[in-house]
Amino acid sequence: MNRQLVNLKSSAVCEQVIQVATSLINATEIPLNQLLHFIATIPREFTDYIGPLRVVVQKWFFQKEECSPGDTLLSKLIDFSATFVSQKRNEGSNVFDDEDVDAWEAEARRWARTLLLVTEEEEHLKRIFRFLEAYGYKLSEQCPSGDFIPIKFFIIVLSFIEELELRQRKLVCRSNTILRGSDTLNGLVLDDLNKMFTESLLLILENMVAFSKLSCSIFWLDVDNKDLPPSIKGKLGGPSQRRLATSITSSVLQGIWSMRCVSSVASWCNPYNSDDSVSSAFSVLWDFYLNVTHHSTIANEIGAELHLAAYEALAYVLAVLSTASSTQFLDFVEAKQTDQAHKFSLDILVTTFLDNINHLLTEGTLTRSRRAVLMTWKWLCMDSLLSISSCYSDNESQMKRLEPLFSDSTLRCIFLDIIESLENTGENSVLSILRCVRSVLRLLHLNEGNTIFSSLGISYEMMMQLAKSSWILHLNCNKRRVAPIAALLSAVLHPAIFCNLEMHQTNEKGPGPLKWFVENLLNEGSKSPRTIRLAALHLSGLWLMYPKTLRFYMEELKLLSLYGSVAFDEDFEAELSENHEARFEVSMLAQSPDREFTEVFINTELYARVSVAVLFHQLWKQIKEHSILETEEALECGKLFLLELLDSAVNSKDLSKELYKKYSSVHRRKVRVWQMICVLSHYVEDDIVGEVTSSIHICLYRNNLPAVRQYLETFAILLYLKFPTLAEEQLIPIFHDKGMRQQALSSYVFIAANVILHSRQSVQIYHLNQLLPPILPFLTSHHHSLRGFTQLLVHSVLSRLWPTLHPETSEDAVFERRCFQELKDYLAENSDCVRLRVSIEGFLDVFDPNASGTPPGIFSARPEVSDFECVPVSVMERVIEFLNDVREDLRQAIANDTVTIKNEDLAVGEHHKSDESVSEMVKTGQEVLDFQKKITPHRGDSEQALNLNTRGHSGVGDEYISRIISEMEEDDQVFDLALEARLHAAETIKQSRQELIVVASLVERIPNLAGLTRTCEASA
């Protein structure tokens, strides 16, 4: 899915770029070389056949613009071949080197790809074929002097062949078969196009063969040492260049390309027309092989370099000879045998090759970097020689003449040579040398007559050396590519040697070679998701073939079961779809028992765990059908692995934790181990059931999150369904245990309810009578989750099994039935119970005992499954979530009611308090602080003073006036005090006031901003 999303995004980007280019400029206005470069930048899968951008690109190419016939894009592409071949270099020199040839090859490949995008009619390609025929006839007139024109011609021919082969291979990959005449290329029938091209090549093949014979004479040339260029060009560690003069380099490249082109043409033409010219070409190729392997290297560096170049050409020749279905192959081989009495057809050919090339490697003439290059060609040639037999394995008459192809002694000699070379092999030789290991073991197995558990003549020490050398080779590879990892697995862990138990057993020397290799591979794989994914694929297939070996790998199986990583390999599927070598090497691995199911997880960290689960599930199916010889051994291995996982779940430091965070590493590992234990539930037998149930009760009593508990519950249900007598024996005492944890009781209620619901009909009523009564008291539990969970499950049991409870005639039975009827009706009709059932509708019915212990049932793709370890939402989680929601709603309602009541009380109380406080303030505070108080003399005093005055009593009047003045002075003092108090209060307020108040919030939301505004208002 991730890969498809990336492809869609990349396709959309490329489409936008092409649309912009289409709107700005016509394709014919772009210089051809720039256009070819632009098309080459578009990923090939977007423009090949059903590619999403093929039509878009073609529309751009076919835009109608006014231009002369010779200026159309198609005309330029058709004329390209003639222009390319005859175009002279800027400096006017005819010499060239590897860099020039690489540039020409890249240009020709870009042209071939674009040409087949544009071409619509056979006539267009016929013009190109006529050019090839015309120039091919002239080859006999050419002198192989190192001129660049012949090599450019070979490059054009080879590029066109490779493009057609690539497109044909893509069609095979998409449809698995090509129906003759049914596949088209822009309106051209592909099969007709291939035949038309073959006819043109057959016309010039003889001339090409003659030219190649002359060109190859450079390899046997005797040249004295001259000033030679350095073997390394550019930075240290860069590509190694030939230690030859430039003129000789040109001739050598011409010889290599001539043989390469003849090989490809012969291979292309052979399926369509095996006439004399094709047979003659194959004969020349075999002659070239003999010449190279029997040539005595001239004792100087130039002679060694020329011999190295001959082996480079031979690598391309043997690649064709090993795959071409030539009926004359045996005649060629037998005709070249120098010892006609020799029993083995290919023995002498291989031994001669090894002796010759090893002599060239060890004589010391070549520099170190050039020896590394020769090693690359050596193992490519050997890989081709060893794979010749696979082309004829379907033809029994030919195999009778050939069998055995190699003697055991020759194969062991090759095997030892491989072991000695493994540690020092460069990255370019990794695939070829590992394929040689695989081929040698396959041929030894064939010589043994496909005997099971044969040693193949490979000793314990030889295999240990192979394992360690291969491991060093693997560590020396900088990049973890799919093809080398798959080749390493299929070579070292070969089925022909994997069945030998000695290679796995631990002895006084340590673990066996294959055990040692697997241990290191999986330990290193914990850092490389790609490595562990391929290892899981191959090992699960091998373990299914040879179940006896499982008992040696309990720790490794546990590691694969608990493996998980957040590192996703986005490029894994891309490499498989785009890289032919990666796809081929993965196909050579032992395949998954249920490939269709496991491939769903190929790009996820679940793949290793799913592979192990599928392995044991398929093994159990075979055990049930008694379809494997090692039935008892396989059953014992399943039991052993189950007990190993249960022991880890009970005693392991992290797996036995009760306090851990949700989605933590401990949480993940607990889920993984119990998922695998559920798959292994089928392996529980009478001899281990007591130990298993003891472990499950320990784990059920512990605190665990619902995602983990649901797998414990599933395993327990499957166990009690398989052993029904244990249900009442173990569950009833638990229900009667008043000190049992509420969380554990919830799990046991779920287990008992499902045991009742899913039991066989013969024991279902018995389970109902025995298990339901002890559950009923939990309907009154103060533990909300337990009470709600029990209500849910009891209703489910009663609603399904109520018809089976027939009324009895006795009064007690009628009374009991009435009680249950009332309980059933209450649970069915109560609004709260209905809400609970509706909230988890569908979740309770998901449990299926037939699927819950299978990989598809555990690693399900249901919509409710979360991204967390493929874990579905458990029923308990839904109940807890429902209760929390209800509890929150209740709290909110109570809070709202409390606020309403409090507000009403405050409204009444504050009304009375406000009146009293106002009167008190008038009497106290205002009398002191109010300096505008009106001073009014008492009326009685003034009248009395007036009377006294009128009576003429001056003494008394003076006393009264003095008292009035005294009171006025007191009032003045009070006024001064009040004024001073007001000034002091105002000053205090002024001093406490801030000039600037800053308020801020880190949350940019409306409620927070409103709160800041209110703060500002209060402060102001």
C-alpha cells in the first residue's frame, strides 16, 4: 500500500512536468539528444505498456505541428542509427576507451526506449532494419583496426535487442504468459515485430561472426610492455581501468563487443530460426571458450591484461550459452572433448577453466585492482557453467546423455575454491559467487539421487568454513540489497544441506554451522528489517519441509515472534518489481506455506511474526492429515515452542510486568507473545494441559491492558473448548474466590460465557447449568466494569439459549424460570442495558472459535482493527469506554444541577445582606470619611439659647456659646482627620497602581483571549 501511494505521487509529479512541457514546447522543437535525456528521467514503469503516463507521453510526441517530413520526431529517431554510427568524434581521433563506450551505450539505450514509444507502423522499423542489413553486409569489408564505427553498430544492435527482451519480460511478468499474436506495441504485433527483426539479423549474422573472429585475434597478440596507464583512475577506490595503451584498448573493446553482440544475436534468433548460421554462431562461441581456457598467458603485464579482456568477453558468451535452448549443445560439447572416454560431459571444460584462470590470478603479473576485476569475471563465468544443466533438466533424453554433468570430486574442488575466495570477494562478485555455492550444492544433491538427509560429501568443517566466510562477505557489503541477501540465504541455507541434523546440533565445538549462521543472521537482522524479513520467508519454508530441525531453533523462533520495528522498508517492493535480479533471487528462496496471506504483510514489520504463525498453522494442518513423516516430531516441536513462550510470559522480566504504558515496548511485546500463543493453542495435549492452564491462570490474575487480556481470554476459551471437563473444574472455584481481583473476574466471566455459547451441543446445557449460576452474583458488583460486563454477557447467554431451558412441572423449577425470565426481560428492556449493547453492537459476536486461533483470525484486516500490532478493539475496552462516557455525562449533569441550586440560594441571601451592609456603611464609614457632612444644631438648644438671651441672663448665654464653639472646633478637627484619611487612602491606591500591566497566553484560542480581556478590564 505504501509503495502504491509513492508510485501515485511520483506519477502525478511526472505527469505535471510533462503537461507543463507539452504546453510550452512541441516535442519536435527539442534537440533529439535533450529529448532522449528527458524521457530517460521518467521512471520506466510509468511509460511501459499499461504505465499511467504512456498515453500522455505519446500524445506529446504526436502533436500536429507544421514541419517538413524530415523534421518530425519519428524521422529523427529513424535517422538516429545512421547518424550515431557515422558521427565522428570532435577531436577527429578513431581511438576510444571504456568511458566513451559507456556513453555510447547509454545514448543508444535511451534511443531504443524512445523509439518503441513512438513507432506505430512496421514500415518505420523496416527503415531501421534495412540500415542494419546494409551496414551488416559491409562488416566483411571492414578491417578490425579499432575504428569506432563497428563498435557503434554493435551497440545499436545490442541496445535494440535488450529493449525488446525487456519489454517481453515485462509482459511475461504481468500476464505470466505471452499469447502468440495477442500482445501489441503501439499497434504493432509484438511477435511479428520480433520475427521481422530476427529475419534482418539472420541476414547479417554470418558477417558478424566473421568480423568477430578477426576482432578476437587481439586477445592472443604478443606485445611488449610499454608505458602503461595507472590501474586506478580518479579518486582512490574508483573504477579500475585497463593497463593498456589507448590504441590497444580500442581494439580490445571492439573484440569484446563483437563477441558480446554475436552471442546476443544468436540467442535472440535461436527460438525463431535455428538454421545453419545460428548453429555456426554457437560453434564459434564454443571455440572461443576453448581458445580462452587453453591460452597460455604471455609473461608480461600486457599479455595478462589481454587475457583478462578475453575472460571479460567469455563472461558474456557463457551467459548466452548457459541459457540458450540449443539442441546442438550436446554435439558441441562432445565434439570438443579431448578425452572421449571421459564419463562426464562438462568435467574437463570446468577443470580446464579453473586451472587457467587461477594461474592468471596467482602468477603475479596483474595489479591488485586488476586481479579483483578478473575475480568478478571468473565467478560470472563459473556461475554460467554450473547453470548450464538447469536449461536441460526438463528434457529427459538429453539428461540421460549428460547425467551426471559433473563428478563429485570436481564439484568439491569448486566448492573449496569458493570457500577460499569468499572473504575477499568484492561487491560486484557477491551474487555470482553465492549462485555458484547454490549450484554446487544442487548438483551434488542430484548426483546423490535426491537422497534425503545425505551429507553430500560436505564435512562439518567445510560447512562451518562456508558459513563463517559467507558471513564475513555479508558484513563487508555496505548496502543491504534484496538480491545479495536472498542469494546468501539460498546458498548457505540450501535445502539439500539443511536437512542434515548434524549441521544444526550443538556439540563441544559449539553450535552447528547452520545454527551458528542463523543466530548471527537474526541478531544482525534486528537492525535490518530487510534481512530479517527475507530470513523469515526462507526459514519458514525450510522448517515446514524439515520439521525435525525446529527443535534446534526455539530461541530464534521466539525472536522472530517478538520481532517488531518502527522502521518500514519503503523500497522493498520497489526493488522486487523493478530489479530482475532481486526478483529472481527471492524466487529461489523456500517459499512461505501460505504465500497469498503473508504477502499482504511483506512491507511491514509484522511479516516475520506472521510467517512463523503461518508455519505452525500449516504444520498443524499437516499433522491432522498425517501428511508428513515426522508427525510426532513436529507435534513435539509445537508443544516445546508453546511452553517456551508461556514460560517467557510468566517469568520474563518485561513480559511479566503489571505496570506499563499503553503502546509502550512492553505492551507491544506482550501482545506479540500472546498472539503467537493463540496460534499454538492446537498443540495443547493431555500431557501438557496442566502446565499450560497453570501459566494462563497466573497471567490472567495479573494486571494487563485490555489489548493483551483479550488474547489471554481467547487462548483460555480455545483451551476449555478442547478440554470441556476442565471448565467447571477450574472456573467455578475461581468464581467462588471472594479475594479474586475484579479485573481477573471480568476475564473469567467472558471466558465462561463464550465457553457456554460455543461449546458442542452435547455439553452446552451442562456448561450452562454449571457456569451460569456462579456468574449471576457479579450482576450486583460495585465494580462498574465487572457489573456492566456481566450484564452484557448474561443477556447474550440467556437470549441465545433461553429456548433450550424447558419449563418443568415442579413448583421450584417454575419459580426459578420466572426469576430468570424477569432477569432476562430487565436486561433486554432496561434503557441503560440497551445503550450498553448498542454501543458495542457487533463486537461481542466477532469471536469465532474456529478462526480465533488461526493467523487470518489473529492478524485480521477488519476495519475495526487498529494500527497497533493488528489488534482489534476488545469488548472490555468498549465497555470501559461506554461506562466512562456515561460517568462523564452524569458528572456533568450533577455539576449543572449543583450550580443552579447554588445560584438560587445566593440570589436570595445576597438581597438581604446588601440592605444591611448599606445601612451600616452609612452609619460608620460615611460619618468619618464624608467631609461634605451638613452640620445642623439641635433645635431644642437653639430655642433654649434664644429664651435665655431674651431673659437677659448673659452668663448662661456665654456658657452656651462657648459650648457651641467647642463643638464646632471638634467638628473642624473631625473634618481635618477625615480629609487627611481620604488623602492617605488616595495616595495608597495611587502607589499600588501599575503603569503597565502585561497579560499573555501560550494558547491562541478564543476562551483564553476572552479571559485576558476580562483581566485587563479588572486591572483598569
